[in-house]
Amino acid sequence: MSAVLPPAAATPALARVPALRVTQRRVLLSEFTKFRSLRSTMWTLLAAVVLMIGLGALFSAANASQYHTRTAAAMAGFDPVTASLNGVIFAVVAFGVLGVLLMGGEYSTGMIRSSLTAVPRRLPVLWGKLAVFAGSIFPVSLVASFLSFFLGQALLNSHHLGVSITAHDALRSVIGAALYLTVAGLIGVALGALLRHTAAGITTFASLFFVIPLLARWLPASISSHLGPYLPPNAGGAIWGGVDVPNPLSPWTGFALVCGYAAVLIGAGAWRLRRSDA
């Protein structure tokens, strides 16, 4: 006689899992995870800090050792703050390249399709990248800027040329160098979004910050004297003292102009991201 099996227990209803909404905060966390997980990010940041501090120290030491050989006019125009921050000229390359890689690299690898599938509205991805980049780069560049200043002044003090952080415009120049590097890097992010190609973005960034200003020096003085102050590195350099053109812009006017360049390029990148397929 076969045993009577008990009726099968009713299968419990599966708990309803609420759908996760795409919010700017979640996109921001996702972009920060991608940013810090890339090995190239850490290496590029390290290269930028080494360039900024190391070359600033080199310029300071060279100025200190050769100061007595200068003319009276050159001695009168010597700025110890700018001398210690001259590494910014080269560090901007690393920050700009990192900005381009942050956005253009996803197009090169095809990862952008996954990002835009997860965030169909698209623009939050760009806002997240910009926020993560600025929030990461500014503290790093600010620390590097202060270290460059104090190390440079220590080297200059060996010849009694150094100044303190409370000297006229010293604090503004140190903080301004970090602001300039951050905005220059944001221009790199915008170029990556607009051009969608790493090599094209880096080439365009190098042209804006190095090639075009160099070529402008070869133009007739009547043109270069009016054009030079408005080029990105000269306008941004006004806030930290790294500008060597006639009639430079005032520090905050120059910085505002660089921010304007960044805003225009970010707007163009956002327009293409919204209107064009990945």
C-alpha cells in the first residue's frame, strides 16, 4: 500500500524588489568608482604632482644661484612666488590629459555604451564626471601648490630671496594655481566629450595651451599684444603669475575668461552627448 504524500507546501510569493531609480547621486558614486579604480588615474596624478613640485624647486634653485648675475631691471622684476610655482606650466599637461582620458577613454574602449544604457538621460554621466574630476583634482593640486611654494621659498631663502605666504598676492597665487589646473583639466574633460577620441582631444588641448600661444608670439606686435592676453594659458596664468605677455589681464578677470572657455566647451560636449549616438 503506497503512502499518501502530504500536499506540497505552497511556494511563498517572492518579495517585490523596488526598482532603483537613476539619480545624480548614484551616477556620481558610479563615476567616482570608475575614476579611482583606473590605474592610469593614480599614475597621472603622481606625474602631475612630481612635475609641479620638482620643476618648481628646480626653477627656484636656478633663480637663487643665478640671481647675482642678472641685470638691475631683471632683479627688480623677479617674483619669488611665481618662480616657485612655475611647475604649473608643465603640470597642466598631465591634468589636461587626465581630463581627456576620463571622457574620451570611454569612447575609445566602448564602455560609454554601457554607461549610457544605465543612464539613458545621458547628461548626468557628464555632470558626474565633471564633479568627480573637479572634486578630486582641486585638493591634489592645492596640496601640490602649497608644497611647491614652501619648498621653493626654502631654496630661495638660501640667497635671502624668499617670501612668506602672507606676502602680497602670495596666498592668492598659490590657491589660484590650483584653481587654474582644475579648470584646465575640466577643459580636457569637455574636449573628450566633444571630440570622442583620446588622441584628438589631447592634440587639441596641447594646441590650445601650448602651440597656439607659441605661434601667437610670432605674429606682428600689433596683433599679438591684443591676442596674447586672451589665450587660455595666458588668461589663466594671470591668477598665479605665470603670464609673460604685454598688457596681461587682471588675475580674476583672466580666471573668469578661462572658466568661460570651459563653460562653452562643456556646453558643446553636452549638446553632442545629448544629440549624437555613442
